[in-house]
Amino acid sequence: MDIEDRVRSVRERVAAAAVKSGRAPESVALLAVSKGHPPGAVREAAEAGLKLFGESKVQEAKAKIPLCPGKLRWHFIGHLQSNKARDAAFLFEMIQSVDSLAIAEVLSKAAVNAGKTLQILIEVNIAGESTKFGYHPDSVRADLARINSLPGLEIHGLMGMAPWTPETERARPMFRKLKALHDECSGCLGAPLPVLSMGMSGDYEVAIEEGSTLVRIGTALFGGGRYPISPAN
Ligand SMILES: *Cc1c(COP(=O)(O)O)cnc(C)c1O
């Protein structure tokens, strides 16, 4: 299968999962995770119709994005260190992985300095794994209003990752909890949050059935990655 076939296949499965849960196929955005893949792979994916791409390392993205077609939209999905916030604010339309008030404050300053409004998602550690980044589900509410008041940032919703498992049904309760927290946060802010980012290559259909509006797909589109530009984050 070439990338065009894989894009078609993922799109069909996304649409089927949306329809199964009573939603329009267009209600789920497809973000192509290009980490570990060269600009040529991004170009092929763009030619196959993809417009939204995700990177998890600022260094890699900084080297790669200028070599990719213009007009693509880029989201940051990895753990962000404060010394990379300035570059991230320039490179990305959205930071999906805001996991502390401290990084939100640094991003706010960077966005204001860059003269732009940066979209953000709050990352939630839905599995409670100590090896993963993200807010503990019980801590999100406490910081939500503070983050919402920061200039230069616009909260669009939540992001979460389920641990990999061959039995995708195991991810369902975690996705369901994240959706409930997402709805609660919308209530707290008094405005509907448009983005719930959950679902990866192994579990995106279940995530869509549980309310995901954005799936982050790497392996199912590009295969395994082999392009480490830099080991640095
Ligand atoms: C790598 C990555 C993905 C994509 O994972 P695949 O299993 O390859 O689809 C999605 N989200 C985040 C945060 C990632 O780091």
C-alpha cells in the first residue's frame, strides 16, 4: 500500500466510526503525525489530501517544516520544555500538550511576543501512568480559569492518550472519562470547547465512538518512523 491507499483507508474507517456513533464524518479531524518521517513523506501525504500535521519534538519540527509544502497546518503534540516555547509559538498553530500552568504562562508570553494567538489543548494523563506527561484528571479544573485568562492563548479543549494495548476496548473507559471531563470544562468556562483530541493508530475508532473530534495518526499513515534528525527534544 502506498500513502494514498493508507490515507483512503484511514479516512474510511474514521468516517465509519463517526457514522456508527451518530456523527458526521466531517466532525472528526485527521491529524497526520509525521514525527520520525522526512519532508518527502509529508509532501506525499499532502498530495494525498492531508493538511494537518503533528510533531512531537521542536528541534525536529524546526528543521523539517521549512522543507515541507507551505499552507500545511502544524500542531505540537509532545512534551514541551520552557526553553523551546518561543520556537513552538512560531512554528505551530496549536499546542496540544499544555501540561502545567508554568508552561502555559511561558507560552502565553511567547505568543504575545510573536503577535499571535496560539490555540492550546490541555493534556490529561487519562491512564494515570507515571511515565506519561499531562495533568492528573483531578487537577485540570483548578488551573483551567487561570490558563483561560492568559493573553495570547485560546483554550480549544483537551488531549489524552490511552496506553497501547492489543485490546482496544480497554481504552474505551478512559476515553469516556476524558469526554466527561471535556464537557465539564466546557461548562466551567461557559463556552463549548470545540476540540477533544484522542485516538491514535491502534485505538482511533473507539476514541471516535466516545466523542473524539481529532485523531492523531502516525503509524497507520506513514508506517514505522526512521528519521531522527536530532536526539534533542
Ligand atoms: C506518536 C504519537 C501519536 C501517533 O501514534 P501512532 O500510534 O503512530 O498513530 C499520537 N499522539 C501522540 C501524542 C504521539 O506522540
